[in-house]
Amino acid sequence: MKNWDSLDESGVCNAEKDCEDAYRVCQSLDIPFHQVSYVKEYWHDVFSNLLKEYARGRTPNPDILCNKHIKFNHFHKYAIHTLGADAMATGHYARTSQEDEEVFQQSHTVRPSILFRDRFEKRNSVRLHKAADHLKDQTFFLSQISQDALRQTMFPLAGLTKDFVKKIAAEAGFHHVLKRKESMGICFIGQRNFENFILEYLEPKPGNVVSIEDGTVVGTHKGWFTLTLGQRARIGGQRDALFVVDKDVATGDVFVAPTTNHPALFRDTVRTDRFHWVAVDPPPDLVRTQMMECHFRFIHQMPLTPCTVTLNIDGSVWISLSQPIRALTPGQFAVLYKGDECLGSGKIIQLGPSEYTLQKGRERLLAAAQNKEPQSPESAS
């Protein structure tokens, strides 16, 4: 599957190498090799969305969108309707409620001879669960996929560790695949500088970099979309480290603070857009009481944080965290877990006040209370 046309820009893309590696594996296994291009669909469904989000001052997650729109939509339909497959298998470290428990034993067992398609007849919702290898678990990236696609998907790596998978590949003689480095970061950017890349597609919108503490202008930037919350802002002439804590899309100002753990970077409340529940319907206890305890993350592999979820009438949710978290970022996805089940996700569109804002508010209230000294009887008369 090819999603990005490397002829469109000057960077290096690994699509050709991926294709060659897959072809060699198919030859070794004596199975047919099919190639399909979703360059147009990726541009329309993922990349255009990414540019719009950056232009709004948000920081999107293209990996989640690629799974939702390309792999588990266009590619899934191609596998089922064009190739006539019963299901598709992917190399994600994840598991569904349809998978057999023996897969966790990491040894080959003879399965009962039931057709995979027979499992589709059961109309209970299919659940998405963490893989046995919690370090490699990829349910975070699958949190927006549809129920129909999940029902017709198998995750053969569900119960295997990465090391065990490498051992299988070595025994099968797939040494050319074992030598490959793991892909990290956004595939179409590759090794290039992000600011240079994004400025190829978005017009520069220069603005001021402003200190959150005293309001002084400490420098300028080429566009708020070149900076994301929590990152170090590199400003010419500034020797001290400064970190992005907020953006004002209306004025173009980017606010910075002098330390990486400044209270302006910590918040404990977020609101999402309409939440995508993997099982289609929200959990029954959330529907019944409008509130639910579960766990939250917005970055893959970050520790899960206990939270309380409140369901809004429009299908969006408020998430109140048990402790403030650094650099919660609009445009990223709030992914919820209950035990080892991934419940789904929603795009973060609003943040609660920062610890710094709350702290300043408390100080103002205290100052106002101290200024309101009780009037003496003389002054009252």
C-alpha cells in the first residue's frame, strides 16, 4: 500500500523499499503480491486535514487518521470487496474480543475448523484490547477505527512480544526485514526539519513570541503552526531556554515560559469533539449516570492517568484528570481505557485553565480580599 508520492516533494520516502520488502516476503511464502495506491485518498483524507488543523493552531495526529481513513477504510474495503478476502490481518500489536485466548501462550495450537466469516454473524460489539506486549501496544493508534473494520480484522501479533516476532522472522529467513530500522515519527517528513517541511505547504504568518509571565515580546516566529505546546522555542538572540505554553491564533502571539515544567504547561481538564466509541455506543454506566471513571492518555506510551469522563448531549466529552498533565495539546486525541480495553478516542478541541492561570486567579482574589478591609464606625458615619 502506497500512501505518499515521493515525487511530490524533495524528501526521501521509503515507499519503494517497503514495496520491495513485501514482494520478497510474498515470494518466499509463495503467496500473491498485490499493490494498491492511496496517494489521492491520503492527501484528501489525512494530509489536507493535517494542514487545516495546523492552520488553526492545533497539532494533529496523522497516524490515527491514516488508520481511520486509509488502512481500516479504503484498504479494508479493497481487501474484502475487491480481493474477496474474509478478513484482513495487520501487524499491529493489538487484540480484539474475537481473538482466541491461546494466542497469548506464544505456542502453536491447532484451532477448531470454524470459518473465520462465521464469527461475523454474532452481532455483539467487537472490543479492542491491549496486546500482550504492553511496551509495543498500538491500540492508541487504532482508537478511531470503525466497528465494521474491526469485526473483519485479525491481529496475529496480539499475544506475541516483539522479540518473539523477530525470532519467527529469523527462522523463516526474512533477514532483509529484520535489518530495517523501526519507523518513528511522521513518515512523509522523514529526516527533514519540521518547520521547513510545513512552510512548503502553509504561508508564513510571522508573529510575536511573548513571555507569559510579564507580557514582554522576546522574539518572533514564522507561524504558530511551526511550534507546538511543550516544545523548546528556538529564538534568535535568546540564550536562555524558553518553552511554548500557549498560542493566540487571533493575534498570532505564541506565549513562552522559562522552564520546561512551568505551571502554565499543566492542566487537568480537556474537552473533545464528538467521541468515537470503538463499540459504537458509549459504555452503559456512562449513559446511565453521565459520568464514568477510567484512564486517559493523549500520547502513545505515556503512562495512563485516572480520570472522570462526563458525557455531553452532543456526544462530546469533558475529561477531568486526577492530576495535572504537561502540554495537553488541542488537535491530539484523548484516548480512553477501561482495564485493558481501549474504549475509543476524541480529538481535543478545548483545554481547561492552566495551573498558572488558576494560581494567578487565587492571588488576585487574595489581594482583593486584603484590600477590602472592614470599615470603621467613624468612616461609616
